[in-house]
Amino acid sequence: MWANFHTHSHFCDGKGELTDYIEEAIQRKMVSLGFSSHAPLPFPTKWCMKSEDLAGYIAEIEKIKNTNPAIEIYSGLEADYIPNITSPRLFQEKLDYTIGSIHFVEKFPDGKRWEIDGTHSLFLDGYNKIFNNNIRDIIVRYYELTREMIELACPPVIGHLDKIKIQNVDGKFFDEHDTWYQEEVKKTIACIESSGAIVEVNTRGLYQKKSTTPYPSPWILEILHQKKIPITISSDAHHCQDIVNQFPETASLLKQIGFQTLSVLHGGSWKSFPFNEHGLVR
């Protein structure tokens, strides 16, 4: 018995109808499910919802809420933070929750925004053309933007905190044990601690085999535990069959670190639930 608040359907770059996710969630006896399509952006992307689809997305979720009493359903968006362009704050009043994420760091000379978690060739292009092959400058800016989002437009949930590591295959660019890297993370955690936001433990990199650890890494999770920062497990599912992918394994890791509860949107508010490798304990 689980809950998941990070899912993507056909409204953005996910596959399947909202009802496909509901059927899967009910079959797995989940207690809560949140939809979080990529929020619209004011420039073209291949993976975000179109602005004209937002009203229909919200309306469809509301309809589904009223016809599926077996599970609690919530409306959300994964919203980007781009300074002076967009932020999670733009959507919060229309939804039950938002997940705030950083997918873009600066832009190319032609004005095109640079995605840090797209293809590796695109990453290398920005690494060279925007940051002159300086990985430290990229990492510092990534975490600066994360802190700026938290300070200026804090969402209820911070998405895939260290996803920048997706491009660091085999430690090619940096070592997570480097003092400068850990200091950037620790400054960001201090900002989260002051905000009261929840940090998601995202399993998508694991089941896609793009990372050997969840987002964020275990050493970061240890700091979050020390700081008593709340967490929630999510799968960032783009297919309904991934709705709880790697949850048991990740829950075991979290228990080993010392976490006793997960934050779950239930009864209309975020609550702490005990858990084990089999799910939430009620």
C-alpha cells in the first residue's frame, strides 16, 4: 500500500490516460495518487503540457475524483522555476499541490533554454557553449536556482533535488564527495529546512538505469534525516506500470538511514505515515 504524487500522463510526455493510472493504483491498493504533468512553459518544448490543455487537465482530474471513491486523487503539476519566466507559484492556487523542479540552467547565445536532464549530447553542447567546459560553474548555478526557487516561490514538494548528476556518468565530471559539491548541496538543504518543504525521493533514475542511486543520493538523504526534513517517495512515472517502481528497495534504504515516516497527501493535507518495505503502515 503506497502513495505517489509524481506521475506524467498523455497530457505531457507521459504515456496513457489518467484512468490508466487510477486502475493501476486501485489494483495496487494505493491510498493516494497525485497527477503532476509538466506545467506549461511560455516557449516550445517536447515534454510540457500545452497551455490550452491546462483547464481540461484540471477538469478531468476533478471528474475522476468524484467517480473513484476507492482512492484519494489529487491535482498537481511539476512546475519549472526559471527566473522572471515561470515558477511553481504561478499554478499553486489552481491545484492541490505542486512539485518544483529545475530542468533549465541558463540559455544558449541564440536564446534557447538549456535543458540539463535532456540528452547527453545536448548537455555537452551547453557545457561547452554556455559554461566554457566548467562543470563547477554549472553545478553551482543549478543549486543556486534551486535555492532561489525555494526562497521566492517555494512549492510543497522539491523535485529530484540532485538530478544534475544524471549527466555525471561514471563520475566523468565531478565527485559527489568533493568539498565544493557537498557545500552547494548543504547550502540548499539549509534553505529547504527553513522553508518547511518536502523533498521527494525519486526512483526514476534507478528503474531507467540512469543512476545507481535515487534522487537524491544516500549521503544527501542522511543529511535530510539529520535535519528532520520530511520526505515522500515518488517514481516520476511516465507509464502507469512504473507507478511504484523501485519503491520497496528505496523504502529499505530509507529505513536503513533511519527514516520512520513518509509525507503523504491524505484527507486534504500532508500527513506523516509510518512505512516499511511493503508500503505505508496504517
